[in-house]
Amino acid sequence: MPIHDWTKVEAGIFDHFHGEWIRTIGHALNDGLLPPTYYALAEQVAAGVGPDILALEDKTDDEMHDANDGGTGLLVAQPKARIVEETGPEFYRRKQRVISVRHVTDDRVVAVIEIVSPGNKNNKNGIRSFTDKVSELLKKKIHLLVIDLHPPGKNDPHGIHAAIWDDVWQAPTVPPAEKPLTVASYECTDQVVAYVEPVAVGDSLPDAPLFLVPGGHVLVPLEKTYQTAWEGVPRRWRNVIEPAGE
């Protein structure tokens, strides 16, 4: 199923779909995609980052790599992505609804999936709150997957990854003009590595890496879960977004 043009409807319709997609991805992760020592939760996060995430302590390398013990099925090959960017190691020395992935040992958050809503981008405060939240997660070495199916606007003229990268690393990056939407995975090692897949309306979504430990990830089936969530959109609005004959 191709990515739909969500600019055809008001933000509240996408927010309904957003909730369906969050739940669908969470079910997929908990139904065998995650190793047994991890679980996923759909959580409400207010503006900024929730205190449960900000209060996390940095873990030792041994703890961060414990998922690689015992044949848990994590993928260790570097993900293939159209754009790969990384910060320098000094990054860590600078002072709504999401899916969080937690480790069963102490329920600590190790990864977050964020689906961008129109409200994250439609004003300066929204984009600043969003990039601040992402920056705090990455500084805590919490891996991240960001999905943005909304075109760039005046507050993110080069797309959401460019806004994030400028905030965390003050480095310019520009997606290809024909692919203005974004699927971006962020791996936190001694630096941040971004695996970015630019996409466009009409494209199928790629399976996206979600890192649980440095060098180890699972693939999130974005296309399959998108299709399932789409069926939860009322037919009245599906007919607006995808008129007969398209």
C-alpha cells in the first residue's frame, strides 16, 4: 500500500490513524519481533520528555550489550539506508504518544518509536519541543526511530531529520527533493549514527531498524503495520484520502 497524502484531511484524522498505527506497531513488537528480554509499551508523553525517561542512568557497556548473549535474534549487520550520517564522539559531552521499548530487568527504556504528528511541526514551539525531546533521548543513549509522513513546512524546510540533525549536531543535511518524507533510525554508540530513508507519497514504507543495543537491531515492519492501521480509519475519511480510482 502506498503512503497516502495526509494533507488532504485535518490533523485530527491523522491523529486517529496515528493512534491505530502506534497500537499496531506495539502489537507486532510484542508478538515475537522483540527478544524475550524486551517489551514495548504505547505511552503518553507530554511536551518534552517524560520524567521516567530523563531519570534513566547510563548503563555500562556490558549491560548495554546483554541482548547479544544467548542468541536473541538481534540483527548485527549495519542497516542499509540511502543516507547514513554520524555525529562526532563529543556529542555526549554537550550539556504524545510514542512506543517505548523497555528491558525486563529493571524496566528501563532502551528505545523509542515516534510517529510525527502535524502538531509537532505546525509552529515554532511545536518543532522546538519535538527536537528538544529527541535531543534529550539521544543524550541519554536511548535509540530512536522517527517516522514523518508530513511534507516539510516553514518550521522544518528540509524535513524532520534535518531539523533534528541541526539541533543535535549543528550540521546541515538536505533530503532529495523528490523524497520529502522521512523514516530515520538513530543508533546511540559513542556517537549518534542516523540511518535515513527518504520516502514520498505513493511509496511503500521500508522495514526500519530499531536499535536495542549498539550494533543490534530488529526490523520494524512499517508497511505491514501501516496497512493494518489504515483499515482502522473510518471509510468516510479513507474515501477522501484515497478517492476511488486512485
